[in-house]
Amino acid sequence: MSRRPPIELRSGTKVIFGPDRRVGELVRPSPNGEEWLVKDRFGKFWVATNRIVLADEETATH
């Protein structure tokens, strides 16, 4: 497994998350910085930072 460089996460950034590769938007980080609150059309979810992929990064790799 290759290590990716850390990504800069900011509120409002479009990301891909979850096992079904949903697209959402970052809302805010958790107090400890290990998760981000991500909102999409189904609601808001806490997602671990290592499970978040920038939407632009995903389209660039395919």
C-alpha cells in the first residue's frame, strides 16, 4: 500500500467518501482533527480523514 502525501482539507471542499464512493462537502473538523463532518444529499456523517479523497484527485486518477 502506497502512502499518499497529506491532503489539505478545508470547509466547502468536495470530497469522495464511504464504501459506495459518495460525493459530499466538508463541513468542519472534529475537535481532535481525526475526522471531518461531511454532508451529502443523505445527511451529515463523521468520516475519518484517512478515508477522504478529494473529488478533483479522484477524477485525475481515472
